[in-house]
Amino acid sequence: MTSIHGHAVLTMMIESGEHYSESSLEKAIHTRFGETARFHTCSAENMTAAELVAFLKAKGKFIPAEKGFSTSERKICRH
């Protein structure tokens, strides 16, 4: 199974221009990448969508908004 980098999820969020809750982001990830997709980042691997959302939140990748959260290009590492 191919693993998708977490940057793809952050890019999806930016391109959508939407604000998310943790559950709505997980649903959007499932819609875009499939319910069985696995994800990795620069420091973790083999995560489900829910695990990735929790990981990104813990890493400070989300920007709080009035209705949920979003992200920005500056939250995507470039190494």
C-alpha cells in the first residue's frame, strides 16, 4: 500500500479554503484519499487519517479560526 505524505493533507486544506473540525478533516481525508489510506510525515509513518489529524494538531500545524481551524503554507516544513 502506498503511503501519502502529511503535506498532501495540508495542501488539500489550503486549496479548499475551508475551516475544519477534527472530524470534518478526517472525513475530507477519507473522501480525497480513501478510507484505507495510510500516511507518513518526516518523523512518523503508517498512520490512519485519525492518527494523522491528531499528529498534525500536536505538531501545531493547525491555525485556530472562529469556526474550527485551517492551515497555511508556512506550516509545511521544507526539508
